Amino acid sequence: MEQEKKALIQDFVQYAVRRLNLKKVPSVQLIHHEKFSQENGSLGCYNIALKKIQVVTHGRLAADIMRTLAHELVHRRQDEMGIKGLYDGDDSASAPFEMKANAVAGILLRDYGKNHKQIFSK
């Protein structure tokens, strides 16, 4: 992954952490190969036990990576707040905590993208 893209992603993480008012920044692992998504059926995940986010970067625009990061950072916030559902294994797209993560992630990306247009082309 090129340095400029990596720097943008790191800046976005700090932006999202501030916006979400996270008490603690989770570990973020950028995964540069597609096997993760094929094996897990996902482009990212938040591990509640380890307080760790993993996000696939291979072949993706910065904006797409950031959208996934934002979604998983929202799950971190939900974890800090003790939101029900995160721990019971219901990760269906219609679960309330998933719908909230999708909505907030979209807002974070849109707001960040207003001042960082380059995320849509790298």
C-alpha cells in the first residue's frame, strides 16, 4: 500500500476516534491480501475480546477502506457503551447495532470526504 494512502487512513482513524468520542483507540490491522475476505466473508471485523479491528485493503479505494474502518470503530464505541447484541452472536445486517454502525459510518465518511476529496481516487 502506498504511503500517501496509508497516511490518509491513519488520519481518518484519528478523525473517527475523535468524532465517536472513543475512550480507547483499538488496535487496527490493515490486511493487504484478499484471503481474509474470502475466508471470513467480510472486508473487516472488530474483535471484542482483543479490542482489535482488521480491515482488508487489497484492491480497494481509500474511501471504501475508511467506510469499513468507520463501521468497525462504531462497533468499538458500542462495545464501550455495553450495547446489547454485540455479544450474542446476532450479526445479521438487520440487527439494530449493525444498522446503527452502517448509518454512522456513512455519515463519518461523507463528512471526512468533504475536506479530503482524494480518498475517492486512491
